[in-house]
Amino acid sequence: MSLYGSYADVLSVSNAVRDDLLALFDPETGFAPRMRQVCRDQLQIIDDTWETHELDAELLRMEERTWGLLQAVMPARKTNPTDLPNPRALLAQNPYTPTSTLAQAIMGHSPLLTELVVVREWLQETAPSPLGPEATTGYWRFTKLGVMQALRSGGPARDALVSRMDPDVCAREKSAGLAVDDANYEKNLAMALYACVRAGRIDDAVEMCRKANQPWKAASIRGARLFQWPAISTEEIDHEEDDDDLDLSSGNRQRKLWKSTCIRAVLSTNLPEYERVLYAALAPSQQTVAVLKTACRTWEDYLWAQVCVLCEERESGEMDRLGGGFWEGGMEGDTDGEEESEWVARVAETLEALKDVAVVEGLGSEHAFHYSQLHIILDKTEMMIENFADALKSGSLAVSSREHAPLCRFFAHLCLYFQMIDIPVPPLATQVILESYLQVLEAAGQRELIALYAGALGDNAVERYAMFLVSLELSADMSERRLALMRARDHGLDMDRVAVATAERTIEKAFEALPPLRGSLPSIIALQPPPTRPELLLVRSIEWTTFHESTFPTALEQANVIMRYFLASGRVSLARQLLDMLPPELAAIGEPEEMATEYLHYRQFFVIWETLDKVVESQALEVARMNRDTRLAWLDDYRGLIDRAHERITKLLESEWLVTDVETPGGNRRRRELIRVRQIYVPELIIRLHSLLVGSRHHIKENLSRALHLVNTVADSRYKLYEDFVNEDGRRLDDYLGAVRQAVLAGLETGGSDPFRVLSL
């Protein structure tokens, strides 16, 4: 299955449960997790094949992360939060409440803080996996050899090595240092520990320190953990836990003191840069953020640094307002802390600044995915969607760029997702984005998916899907057209409206390419050229309204329009092809009467035309050497065909065939077209019938009399057939009268001088 198909499957499954928020937010089977998994699966395929452009893979990774962000923040915004006790009430109830419990209560009463913590966890989850340094056989192995050598010799250490193995010796002995290999190992270890902190894997960092034979560093890293002690907490106890676990405490009881120490270490210029960065990441604050940013390489790193500072500062500030409790010194609360509204404004201002941050690696801050992630966090999704739609309309996101299709795909599904979960989306911008994605699908040949996405266009859905069906032109056979129309119904579109709109737009498109009906009347005797592409498109336009009986009335009207054009253009074979395509049920339609009568007149005409063709075929069967029985059989068949032709043509001429009033639907244009059709075919039928009757007089003597009686019908003022003869070659009334004169002369072939004697035969 294609990537587009996988996205469509997720959308279809989610549409089925669009009224169930819990299902849409399910962490495994919800909309965003499914989309994220689709991206992961595609990335795996890319990793296995190595056949995709690097930018395509990077865009997929960015999209996968963005769906992860949506799953992280949207459920909390659209569902009712769990009621948590007020932190001040917790302390009043239990002064020994652990700081971890207080932190949870503080977070529970601040929706923005809750979201920022979730964003921090998302950034940690999507961070690169940390790689540990190479295994070591001991603590400062090479430096230790130099120190031991100096102690044995009683002299100073060589190569300006430190004189002790104290972990802080480098800060004390500024002119000395570690062995080169040990210094490199320390730097690599600190970078690996920072990568662990960046990925939120504190326990991995602690284990890495232990393996490096530096347990003191493991202890300093563990200081980042908040103090918790279930046995003295007022939180509900999970009865499935072991009672011994409830009595165990963990985390840092003096975390405030630990944090201030970390800040001092960060601000100390005596420590190596990599050590300062590590402690800045462990204890983020406004004082340490400048150092922390020196380690930021990507836009995600800068976002993580700012979010960590905002979360840590807010939690610390709220803890100070509460007095910190017993474990943080039992101070009295600070009543001058920052109010929630002020803090919300400061958070927005701080994060807005990330729009212009310069990065060393990865996509820049101005990229659409980073822009989207930032606005999702800021809850400015309407502005985000409008700006992307503006980029599409202005052409700043070129259709030819590699980013166009992936971004249209993401934003189209994002808009549909927001609609499902009742997040406001600007309607006009959404239509622009969905329209662009439909164009992407068309360019990718994903015909079977168009109806699904066109159905999301609301009032424009029918017209947009009809435009797609029109674009198929002649590339789809009848079965493919029927299937495409059925998809409209499957995706909630009115199939009849789609069929009618498609037929109408196809007819309009064909007529734009066809010559207008004006000028001299066409010849229907000369050999006709093969049908042009617009002519075939016009013929096949009727298919759309003949699939289902409910659209047969429209098919009747459209068939008349097309039939008039072909007959008025002299394209009899195409008109007959059209008639053969129409279902027989159209002949039973009685309303509107004018349309129904016109259609029956066309059927009447082609019955006559077919009869005339059979007469010609029968004439060709006559050969000089025929035995008596064969000749009698042929003559009987020939006579019967001429009789039927005479009867049917006479009936047509004596009826008001294609005679209309100017007041009928279609007005003057329809009337002009019908007059043109009569001027072409009424003289043709009269002259052909006359020729058949006169030409067959040797086999059927009474036919000459019939030919002369036909003159009375033509001259009858009730029928006004003479008005249909025009002043053009082959259609002049004089031409017909000349043929009548020849028939009169032919009546004298048997002898006699009375030219009217033949009328009595």
C-alpha cells in the first residue's frame, strides 16, 4: 500500500469513531498515534531501501514527531482534568508532604505548566539516543600511572599532570591537568551524560557514571530527583505495591540546596565547559540558561532548554510561595510570587522568541514543521493553518518543491483531525489546504482516494469531486467511472449530485473545444472523419447520468442537448453511438413533455435511418444471375424494406417532427438548433425516399406513383415541409422539383402521352 493509502486508512478508521473522543485520543489506536506509526513504518522502509532523498526522510521524521506532540497535548486540552488537591491544602493537612507530591499538585493546578511538562517529556522522547563513552578499566587510568610514578620518585608529576586523584583536583590545580586520554574520556563522558539528561534518561546517566567508576558523579546526578516517600504522603496508595516499598524514600531531600550548588558550578569558570553544561541541564534556570544554550545544536534543543527553564522556574517559584514544606526548610510562603496570568504571558513571549533562533544542525526555526510545533504548543493553531494556506495561495511554497506534497499531506490531515476533536479551524484556509492535497493526490495517481478527501470540503465537496471526475476525461472506462462514482457515496457525498455536476462540467468542457453551430449546413453524404477527442468526450459525458435510475431525467435532457449538436453538425454516426449508449428506460419518461417528445423524435429518426441503410444493403444483394426462387425471396424482402421506409418517413413528415415553440425550455438557441436539424434531414429524407421509390420502379411499379404522391405531402401547407429546403446545393427545393420532373418523364417510359396516368397505376 502506498503512503497516501496508509494515511487514508487511518482517516477512514477515525471517521468511523469521530464522535468518540476517547477513541480518537487512545494512546495506541487514536488518530495521532496511528499517523505517527505510519510515518515510522515509512521511515523503516526508507532505512531498508536507501532509495529516498535525505530531505524526504527528514520531513517524515519531523512529521512523526509532530504527531507525537499532538497526541501529547491535545487530550489534556479536550478532556476534563483529574481533580488534584490544592498544594497549600496538602501542606496544611500534612506539613511533611514530600516535595514530589507538592510538585504534582502544583502542576495539576496550572494547565500551562502541565502542558509544558508534557512538551518536555515529548522533547526528551524524540531526542537522539545517547551513546556512552568507550569502556574503561579504571578511574583516570593514565593519570593514575603518572601520579604513582611521581610519588615513587619523590619528584613532580611529568607533563604537567595533577598531583592527586581528587575529582576536584583540576579546579584546585589550575596549571595542571589530566593525561590526554583521561581528559578526552572525561569530556566524552560528560557529553554522554548530557545526552542522557537531554533524553530524560537520568537512570541511564547514573548507571553510566557507575560503570565509569565515578559514583560521586552518579550521586550528584541523582540529586535532580524530587524527594518522595509514599508512607507519609497523602496520595492514594496503590494497594498492589509491596508494603516494604511504601516505607522506602527516594529522591533528594535537600533539592533546593543541591540546585543552588549546581548553579554555582555552572557559573564557575574553573570547571570545564562540558561539566558546566551538564549541571546547567540538571538544574535549568535563568542563571544557567546561557551556558545550557551553548550545547544546543538543533531547534529542538533550544526549545527543550527554554521549556526546562520555564518548568523548573515555575515549580520552584510556586514551591517558594508555599514555603517549601518541611523538606525544603519550612520557610514561610512568599506572597509576592508571579501570578498565573503573568506567567502565561511570559511563557508565550519566551517561546515566541524561538521563531528566529539560529541553529547549527537540522531544519531551521522558520521551517513549517518547527513553526507548526511552536504554534501547537502556544495553542495558536488557527493562525498556523491560515499562514500555511496563505503560503499555498501566494506560491511561496512552490508545487515543484520536494516539501510541497509532504506538507500538504500533513496539514490536510491536521485540519481533518482538528475538525474531529472540535478544535476550531478557519474554513477558507482549510478548503485551500484540502484542495492543494487533492491536487497532490491527482498528480500521484491516487484516484481511489479523491472522494474521501473531497467529502471533507463541505459545501464544495460535490463540485470538487466532480472536477476530479471531469479530469479523468477518456482515461477511465465505464467500469472505472462507475466505481469512482460509487466512492462518492461511500464517503458521504450525494452520488446523484456528483453525477449530474460531473456530466454538466464535462459537457461544458467538450463544448469549449468544439466548433459552434453556425455557417452553412454540413454534408451528410461525404465520408465523415474519425471522431475528435472533444467529440468522444461529449459522447461519453452521458455515462455519468446513466449509471442510476435517479439521474435518468437529467440524462434525458443532456442526451437531447448532445444529440442536437451532433445532428446539427452532420455527425450522424456519433449521434447514433450516443443513442446506443442510452438506457431504454429513458423512452418511458414523460416529463417534461417537450424533452420527452424531442427524445422520441430522435429515436424515430434513427429507426428510419437504420431502415434506409438496410434498403441500401438489400439493393447490393441483387445480382444478374439469380434463380427464380432466390429472386422472389430477395424481391419480397426488398419490397418490405421499401414499404417500411416509405411508411416511416411519411409518418415523420406528416408529424411535427422536432417542431418547437420559442417559449419552451432552452429558448431561442434550442429552437435555432432544432430548425437547423430539420433543414439538414427533412430534405435529405424526402430526396432519399423519392430516389428509392423511383429507383425501384422496375421491380415495384407502384413505387413511381408513390414518389409522385409524395409531392403532395411536401406541398401541403399543413406540414410546411417546403420551408425546410434552403438555398444550398443538394437542399434546394429546385433540386427536389427537378427530381420530380425526372420521375414524371419516367412515367412515360411505358408509352402514352398522359403524364398523370402513372398516378392511377
